[in-house]
Amino acid sequence: MNTKKLPELLAPAGTLDAFKTAILYGADAIYAGLPGFSMRARAKITTDEVKQGIELAHAAGKKVYLAFNLFAHDHEYANMPRVAETIRYLQPDALIVSDPGIVMWVRENFPDMPIHISTQANICSAKTVKFWQNAGAKLCVLAREVSHDEFKNIRAECPDIGLEIFVHGAMCMSYSGRCLLSNFITGRPANRGACAQLCRWKYDVILRERESGIEMPIEEDERGAYIMNSRDLCLMPRLGEVIDAAPDSLKIEGRNRSEYYVGSVVHAYRCAMDAYVADSENFDPEPFMAELNRLETRGYTTAFFDGPLGPSAHNYETTRSSSDFHAAGVITAVDDENITLELRNELRTGDTITFILPHTMDAVSVNLPQIINAANGEVRPKLSAGQKNSILIPRTWLGGAHADKFVPYVLAYAAKHHQ
């Protein structure tokens, strides 16, 4: 009998729909933030929507952690009574913090609230983990710069505190995301969720002659144009090693991502983790990588897993995705006759869409012989996304496979149209 213990799968939610898809596709816990109080200050989710998401998660037996990982200035403590009211209203399962002053404030105002130390605290050693453990932390989110061997050493020296690592999502060229480029060039604070993503910009190198003031471009090929553009983190190819090292939580980055991205990534890792624990000897990550490769990404890297970064961790040529697929839509209603799919991209007669079914790698595809406008039943050659445009898919088109899994918030993808 396999007795391997699975870590918690932690999903991001920047919208209420992301909450719902993360729950549906098998996340064990979800993290969210509030406008003005976390690293994703511009996330499109309201306090009441976070409350609704927490209630849905708790009803499904999931946990929700509230990101409160800003670095506070003195004047911001005047707002803390309002923050305290919000926390009491939301009732999260833990707070994710990074500022020692905020840690102290939480301990004073919420003595029973579990504290998770954010990756923003740059935790790279067992001694730092023990420092935060002595300060009252229940879990530490390790810096992305920690290698796998370093993690195993930290785990051995810190057996009685939770350890969380990132396994998937965007990488920042700055140390654990502590970036000043956005603040310096655009005035948008990177560490308050307003990052302008200067690392994704295309750069030209200019030689300035100090005395004459003459500027001359330095000749360069295209490889030098995106000098700070990191590929996205993906540890799926090394998932077995990750699980065997006994982390307590595997974190997916992406609170600014769509529900399609969140659901697809959670689905891939949930199915992969369950497959590994069922039969670790014959585990093959390739089927799960195939799902992740359908997403629009900057390419993948295992980042610091094996130590210092190599040149393959960056994409110097482009920031565009090379994926041939995109989100088709999300199921919003189901009855005995039809499935209603709200569109995320244009669909045309003859397109094939594939549904991502929860808790199984079996996919159901359907070629659309007609595009039926759900608003009025009109048959059209194509229908674009926007304004909640939806199509009807008769159940007879789908056959009977996995009929019980076609429920609201199931996602579908399709091939892109190339003009």
C-alpha cells in the first residue's frame, strides 16, 4: 500500500470565478487578497466577493488564506482598525504576511490567527525559518531562489513547521519579487500589486558620450531585446522529487490570471499529484505537461530547482506565447437538453472544443456543427466573446461519456484561429 503523503495544493484567486474553478478542479486551499492591502492591490475582486469565495471554499472543505503581505509605512497603521474589521468579517483560515511590524500587529489583534510568512520575506535558510517560527509563524513560504537540495536541508532542520514552495507561475527577475524598476520608471509600486512588468519590455542598449551628449545605439541582434524576460516556473517535470521532499504546500502563482488559467493549472497538478501517490514507480509527468503546454505562457523553466539559473531560464526573443490553443469558454448552466457555454473567445461553425473535466484526465471534445446563440436560439456562422455571449451545446452532440461532470464552471478550450 502506498503511504506517501500529499502536500496541500494551493491555488490563486483574483476573481470569484477563479475561486469557483479552483474549488471545482481540486485545490485544497486558495489564497486571495484585498484591494490596498496585499501584493495584488489591483486584483479585480471585492471584499464581498472574497467573503462569498471563502464561504464556498469552507462549504467544500477547503481553506482560504488572505494575503496581507504589504510592507507597511507608519501612516498606514492608522487604517488598521478598518483592516481588523475586514478580517473579522471574512474569517480566513490564515493571514499571509511579510512585514515584521504586521506580524506583531496580527499577534496583538488576532492571537489565534495562523500566520504564514510570505515569499516576500526572502526566506532562504533554516535559520530564517526558525526565526519566524519563534515569532509565531505556522508556515513559511520559501523564496523561489531556494534550490531543491537547500529545501531538503531546511526540511530536515525544521521538521515541525509548515513549508511552502512555488511550483508554477510567473517568475520575477528581481529577488523574490522585490522589484523597484516599476516604481522608478513608471511610478507604479511593484510591491503593491501595480507592477508595470518592466522586465517584459523590449530594450535597446544606448551608448551615451558623456561630454558631447551624443547617443549612439549599440548594434545587437534580437536575442538582446528582452534581457530580463524570465520563462514561467513549472516543476511538473520534477513533481515526484518535490513530493518526496515533503513540503506542506505547493503554491501556484496567478492571482491576476483568468479562471481558465487557474482551473487548467489546478487540474493538471491535482491529477498529477493523485497519479503520483497512487503509483509513484510508474509516474509519467508528460500527460500533465501536455495540458500545461496548451496554456498561453512565456515558456517554462525549473528555475532554481537545480541551483543557479542558466540561460535557458530566460526567453530573450519574445514575450509572446507560442500556444496554439486558448480558452473557448466556461459552462454557466446545465439542463437535461443543453449546456450553456459562456464564450471567452470567438467560436465558429466547425470548431472543435474540448472540455477539461474535474478529477480526470479524460477529455471530451465536440465539433460544433452549428453555433447556437443562447440568447435567442439563432443559428449563426460564428459568435464572438464579450457581453456574456453564450452558445447552446445540445447534450446529444456530446454522447454519454462523463455526463455527470458537465457542471457549471467546467472549462473548455479550442484551437486559435489564424488569419
